[in-house]
Amino acid sequence: MPDRTDLLVVGAGPYAYSAAAFARDNGIETRIVGRPMAFWRNQMPADMFLRSGPDWHLDARGEHTFEAFFEDRGLRPADFDPIPVAVFLEYTDWFRDCKGLDLDERLVTGLTKPNSGFVATLDDGTTITADKVLAAPGVGSFLNLPEWYADVPPARRSHTSDLVSFDSLAGARVVIIGGRQSAYEWAALLTDHGAEHVDVVHRHSTPNFAKVSWHFVDQYVDQTLTHRGWWRGLSPERQRAIASEFWQVGRLTLEPWLVPRIPDTVVTSHPGCAVVGTAVSEHDVTLTLSNGKALTADHVVFASGYRADLARVQYLSGLVDRVSVTEGFPDLTEGLETSLAGLYLTGFAATRDFGPFYGFTKGCPSAAHIAVTDMMGGGGEEVGG
Ligand SMILES: Cc1cc2nc3c(=O)[nH]c(=O)nc-3n(C[C@H](O)[C@H](O)[C@H](O)COP(=O)(O)OP(=O)(O)OC[C@H]3O[C@@H](n4cnc5c(N)ncnc54)[C@H](O)[C@@H]3O)c2cc1C
């Protein structure tokens, strides 16, 4: 007899924790499958800092917040500014314990829907059947890379999500492609770990480094909760204006604590430049820039971000033909359900229909509330905090 559950939550990141906890709080029999916070643990550097603060949390009931964790540990959030990724991981462990979330640390290798329910196959060959599935795949399947990346030999290239330890690049010449927070934070981390030189190449102008407030996001996430379908009901102009506000704060402005860590003796920015040529030798790679400069490097880091393409989430490959998709994003109902009844998608995959905030942990409590309420046919508890 295969295992069965009412709700299977796939992925063990912030969105999955949040939704699984809120589903259980609402009496839904829930299983959660995945390696705990694996993307944060394995695909972010251990010495990275968060951009978000202690006010963003995972609990749709508003009890087991990040701030409650600090209080429980007798710590002052002000002493952790910016917040090291390790502290956030401790919070997520604490959240899991407080909520009694038993994680099944196997991976889902495939998902099918032979009848009204779903069958998930796990990496040991066993299966779990579920009435509903909530998939929280994050961004790990969606690496965005320029076409020419394949010209660089595999041993000489990384996407930022693959480059999380830097000691092997001590003394190396590195070129980073991209100019947002990850590009400059990776430049700082490479500098910290003794890279000889780091060139940062991007099409846009040099970003600002300044302290920003993310509080403007709060009102939008509140609107998402109080007005079902709020984001999709906005005019394209209003959506563009909010997205541009988000872009201004999140992408065009980078954290000021990076500045002392990217000395111009080590880090050189090349704003307004694209790579127009690559030449590979036995010992290094030379990139030609659109301004005519040539940069020779031992390693090329692609800080080129993520682009949604649902077809690239491997465990969904058996279902993706039955899911309506636009520009790589699933078309979601106002309850975060895909066009395949019973399959819910959350996090970054929901940003087209729910707004850019759903790519960040800020959206976790509201996404959990929206999806679980929908599963319960409109019932569910009030969202907190
Ligand atoms: C460098 C970087 C810095 C960031 N900094 C911040 C920040 O400061 N604040 C913030 O709010 N957000 C930040 N983000 C965004 C962050 O990624 C999202 O907020 C968050 O991870 C979204 O959670 P999630 O649960 O959707 O995805 P994830 O955390 O990516 O979780 C998805 C999970 O699915 C699991 N999974 C994959 N395949 C399978 C499978 N087959 N079976 C089972 N499980 C599977 C993965 O192991 C992973 O743990 C950052 C992102 C990056 C890349």
C-alpha cells in the first residue's frame, strides 16, 4: 500500500515550510518532502548576508516569527544587521521545531495525476499519493545564462548558485557577469577570500550603494490578502509602476555594507558593457567587451539571475503538458492553483500572477494563507503578523 496524505508539499524551503505549517494548523493532513532549506544551505555561501530584515518571517499565524525567534534566544535583532544567512537558517530550524514539521528528506523524482489524485515518486522508488500537491520549487531550476556561456569550459565557469565556496579562487582573476546584489556580493566574497582581481561586467550603469527600506512592500502584500486577485486586477501601468518601485529598491540599489569589501585595488566595474567575444586558451579565458576592452580570467561567474520556465522543474515533467503556462510562469487562479486541479504553485513561480514580492520570503505567510484557504474552500484562519 503506498503512503497517502491529503496534501503533499514538495520542496523544503521557506514557502514550503510556511504552507505546510499553516495547512497543519488548519487541520489538513500534510506531508512535506525535501531536504531542509537545501537551496539556502547548499547554494548560497555560508558567509552571505540577507538583504531582508527580521520583520520578514514564515508564520501565517504571526506567532513563530523571526522576531519571536530572536526573543526566544535572548538576542537583539539590532546586533544582526545585516543578518548572516546562518542566523536565518537557525530561525527556519526553530520554526520547524515549533510547528512540529516532520520533514521527509527524500526528493520527489516524478509526479503524475492518473485520476483525481496525485502520485509522487520518491528517489528511493517508493510513492506517496495525495489529493492535493503544493509545489514550492524556488528558483533553483531557473538559472538564466547568456547564450555564450557554453563557450567557456565548464571548469572555468559557474553560476552564482554553484559557487558558494571561494578558497579555490584565491589568487585567481575572475570576471563576474551581472551587476546586481549577487554580482557585487560575490565580488566582495571573492575579495575576502583572496582573489587577485575581480572584473564586474554589466550592461547598466554602476548601481547605487545605499541603505533602503523594504517597508513599501508591506502594503502590497496586505492588499494581496485583503483583495483576492489584487495584483492581476491592477492595470498594466499600475503593475509596471509597482514593479519599477521594486526594481529601484531591490535591483538598482545595492547594500552599502558591500562598499568597503570591494576595494578598487581588487574590483573593477565595467558598466554599460556587454560581452561580444570569447577566446579560450589552455590556461585562461579572454572576454572581449563591447567597449573594445579584453579581460583575461581564470574563472567566469554568471551572476545573471533566474528566469521562470516551469518545464525545467524536473519533478513536474510528467504534468507540465497539462498545466497552462505563459512566458514560463504557470497561470494561477486567485487561490494559487494551476489549471490542473489540485496542483498549487507558490514562490517565484507565482510572481507573474501575484506580484514580485512572492520571490522573497516576505510573501510566505500570505501565500500560505491564500493557498490553504483555497484548499479549504474559502475557510481557514485569519492571517497574523
Ligand atoms: C543569492 C540569493 C540571496 C537571497 N537573499 C534573500 C533575502 O535576503 N531575503 C529573501 O526574502 N529572499 C532572498 N532570496 C530569495 C530566496 O531565494 C527566496 O526568498 C526563497 O528561497 C524562496 O523560497 P522557496 O521556498 O520558494 O524556494 P527555495 O528556498 O529555493 O526552496 C525550494 C526547495 O525545493 C527543494 N527541491 C528541489 N527539487 C526538489 C525535489 N525534486 N524534491 C523535493 N524538494 C526539492 C530544494 O532543495 C529547495 O530547498 C535570495 C535569493 C538568492 C539567490
